[in-house]
Amino acid sequence: MPTGMLQIRAISAHPGGVPGRGVQREEEVCKYIDVTTCIGCKACEVACVEWNDMPFQQTTFDNTYQTMPATQWNYWNLIKFHEHQRDDGTQMWLMRKDQCMHCEDPGCLRACPADGAIVQYTNGIVDFQQENCIGCQYCVSGCPFDIPKFNSATKKVYKCTLCSDRVGQGLEPACIKSCPTGCLKFGTKSDMRALADARAKQLRDHSGFPNAGVYDPPSIGGTHVIYVLHDITKPELYGGLPANPQIPPTFTVWKRFAKPIALVLSLFAAPVAFFHYVSQGPKEPQPPPGLGGPGPSPGIGAKPAPGGADRVSE
Amino acid sequence: MHISRRAFIQTTVIGGAGLSAFGFDVGPAYAQAKTLKIQRTTETRSTCPYCSVSCGVIIHTLGDRAKNAIPQVVHVEGDPDHPINRGTLCPKGASLEQDIVNERRLLKPAVRRPGSDRWEDISWDQAIAEIADRVKKTRDATFVEKDQRGRTVNRCEGIAFTGGCTDTNEFNYLVVKTMRSLGVVYLENQARV
């Protein structure tokens, strides 16, 4: 178990509590992304690829400045470009850094059936542990932001780690460090939230964006990546940011209700088996039909199963 | 060695109970955070070679400069102590590792002869000799001692000098001294360091 900066808060599909949890006080960390001062230079994309030793690869061109249509298993950080026409006819060029949001209540972790394949640290980082991943891709469907991406070669799922290796050693994430305009910042969740609120107020009061606000969706308990948006009422404009992200209810039903109920029911299996043994006795080898004996006779007109007949004849 | 069925079960049960009682946790470690890849690398301060902003960078190389370790660049990031960029970098600067660790990186001088369609490698000695030769020839051909109105100007209009952004103050001092002594007036560099 890592010590120091990274203590575990939640483990996917883990029965019982988290070992060693709650012994240390720790601040939650957060990325602050001010889309209003982003210039779309993609330094964060390059810094991410470079730090994580992922291949520099050919980009796609689809009549935008976007590097590729969506993040990939080996491309975790993507600026989404969108040209938006405002009601007064003027154009706005919206750019949003798309990456894992590190939700307070992560849909991926809740969906994951593999013990320890996804962990959440007490500082809020949600990290995939590929050695425990079974490649089922439930996290892909559990994520409200379409972030985990499957690698069909290794049969594992990958996503942004919020540079848990750097943060665990007291450094800022690679993308944050590179940002030349300062629209990316990194710090404690409370500091970043205060900074974002102040910036949104500035946009509302002085910059002509009366709907400016902070994207920190309460439907998933808040995120550890927060945005300052020109118009908080229309987050979909920024490359499809969901206004009200939700974890699919099937995972809630499964993990919160079905799984505990099944666990309790499975406890009855042993006593039931015991009482069945006491009342019915052990299962005796059944003599072949036609030789008499207490074995169940095959139904009228039913052929005996071929496997059963073979076993009897041996 | 003969183990009876009874002895085998007894050993298994007692041994397992003992291991459980003394707390052998054979479960997996739940999170193995990646180790920091630049934990013990050698840090070298340098200047980004691209534009005239001249951002400071830190180049991380493998090893601790011991005699037998051949350093290899593993990471480049901004220098937080540099007053110009304070740790930030643009996308070109952020990709500097690929600039250094690159099979297409130029490691020796190359020349494309007039009319040729390809580059050929030449040695440093040959390159310097050829440049000196051409400087002499061009200067002799284009040196202007007096302008049209008879004033002494002593300038060489056939040569221009362009410096790069990593040129230091001291280097540029020497550049100016050398070029002015040749009479070069078209003298420019983008350096800010």
C-alpha cells in the first residue's frame, strides 16, 4: 500500500472496508480549468503524452483544430473545440480540456466488478490498477463522461491518472505545469473552488457573461476537476459536457441492493444443505432403471439421459 | 515421505489457522502507484531552442553522471525557477523530449550543394573551412568602402547573420564583434537570454 500522499479511500468490488483507512488527515486535490482563458494551444495534451510515455502519433483532421475526435486509451487529455454562435450573432470559439473528472462518487469504481482494479485515494484521485483489471469494460458504461478507454491488445482499460505518481510525490500534474496561459491550476479542492467562484463572479460582473458559473456537478458528489464556464446553463456546448451527469441506475441496483442481498442469501446455503442432508440423507448411487430399488424412475415416455445411461453401465 | 490422509488434513487445518492467527495477509496490495520516473534522474537546466521567448527547461537524464552510465534523456519539463516561463511550456516546448530522442535529429553538419537535390554529410573541419572560404569570397566581392557620395562606410552588404534563441549574451557579444569587424550590417538574433 502506498504511504504518504496517497491513502486509499475506496476500492472497487472490495468486500468490507478499506484497510488502513481514516488514519491520516488529508486535503483533497483538484484541477481548476478556466475555459474562458484557454487558448487551445494543446501544451497540456503534449505534456500528458510526454510524461506518461505514450506514443506521439498521427492526428486526425475533421475540419476542426481538435487533435482527434475523442480521447483514446493512450491519449488521455484532449482539447475539445467548438464554434458557437451566440444569440446576438457573434461567434465564440469554445475550448475545453477533456479528461477524467475524478468524480467524488466515481461511476467507474461503482461499476467495476474486479477487486482492486479501481481505487480512489483520499485526496480524490481515481486511479485504475491495470494488473487487477479483468477487461470487462463495465467502467466504460459506468462513466458519465465517456473517459475510460479499452485497449484491445492488452485487454485492459486506461484513463487519466491525474498524475497520481507526480501528486503522490508532491508535484503538480504534468498538464497543469505546462499550461502557458495559467488557465489550468492545481491545489486543494477548497482553494480551487474558491478561485473558480471568484473567477465566475468576475465574468458575471465585469466581462458580460451573466450566466458564468462553476461546473462541479453535485449529482455525482462534485468532481476533482472543475471548470469555469461562460454559460453554466449550457455545458453541452463544450464538447458534450453533461449538465446533470448520472451513474447508470443498473450499477446502483446491482452494487447497492442485489449484491448485498445475494451475499445474505448465500449464507443460507450452508444451513439449508445441512438440513437437507439430515432430513434426506446422503445421495446414494442410483441403480439402473429396471433393476428395482428406490431410484427415481424416468418419466413415462422420456428417454434416459445418455450420460446417465453410460455412467450406469460402467 | 509418507503422509497419511489424516496427517495431511491436520497439518493443513492447523497450519492455516496458525497463519490466519498471526496475520499473514496474502491478498494483493490494493494500489501500487507508479513510481516517479524522474525520482533520481540528473536535472540539467537549459533553454528551449524554438522561439525568442527562450523558456527555461529542465532536462532529465538517466543516471547520476557516474563514469559508466551513458545518460539518456527521459523527460523534459519547464523550469519553475526560470523568470520567463516559471515552469510552463508551449506544446512545442513540451515535446522537447521528442526533439532530442529522435532518429531524425541532426548530429553532424550537412550540406546541400548548389543544384543538388539531397543533403550530404561533411565533417566539422570541412564545414568550417568551406564557410570561411565563402565568407572571404563574398566579403571580397561585396565590400563597400565608400558610398555614392564618397563617404567612408566600410560595409559588407553580401552577408547577413541570424542568431538563434539559445544564444547567450556573451555569445552574442562575440557575434557582434566578429560580424562588425567583417563589415556585416544585416545582423539579427532573436535571443533574449
